[in-house]
Amino acid sequence: MLQTLTSEAIIKQAAPKPPYNIAIHEQDIDQFLKGLARGKSDTITESDFKEWYRQQLNESRLSDPEFRDMASTNLLTLRLTEYLAERVLDEWLKEEQQYHKVEFHGFNNGYDTETDAWAKWQLQRMKR
């Protein structure tokens, strides 16, 4: 519990600042909550959303501002995770791309033997 609270506090402080610059607005929270309420459905009526929201407040025993703050923190965490995943993956691909190039050498009787040999060689190197 303490670790979760600490992580949330760090995210709330760091995410809005450079280099992340992630901002959460009231309409973002509304859309996020409506997405949760909608589930796998394509749409949700306003009355169904209000009923779902009322149930969430009752079950969680949180006030409206507390529940919205929790939703905001969850949304901030999601956006920061997406940001970091995108940047980390991009950096990794830039670094690793030179080692993972596959070239097509043409078919020999319908079979690309050179690329197949290269792939087997790469797999053997990875096992070491």
C-alpha cells in the first residue's frame, strides 16, 4: 500500500513536468470514466453512466473529488507508461536495428536458403 501511494505521488509530481509534459483535464477524466463504464460496449447513455458512477462512489466509499482524483492518477499513470514504452522501444530499436537486419537473397527452388541460414545463426548466437 505504501509503495503504491509513493509511486502515485511520484507520478503526480513528475508526469506534468518536462520531458513528459503530460496534462490531464476534466474532459479527459470524463472520457476515461465513460470508457470504464462502457466496458466492451460501443456506447453508453448518460443515465447509464450516471448510475454506474453512483454505484462506483457507493462501492468505493469515496467522495466525488476523491474518485475523480483516483481516476486522474490512473489516467496519468497510463499516459506516462505509454510515453515511456514508446520512447524506450524507439531507443531500443535504434540501438538494436543494426544487429537485426534481415536481407532477402532470393529463392532457390522456392526456398530462401541464405536468409534461413542467417536466421539459424542468429538463434544459435542468442542461445549462448
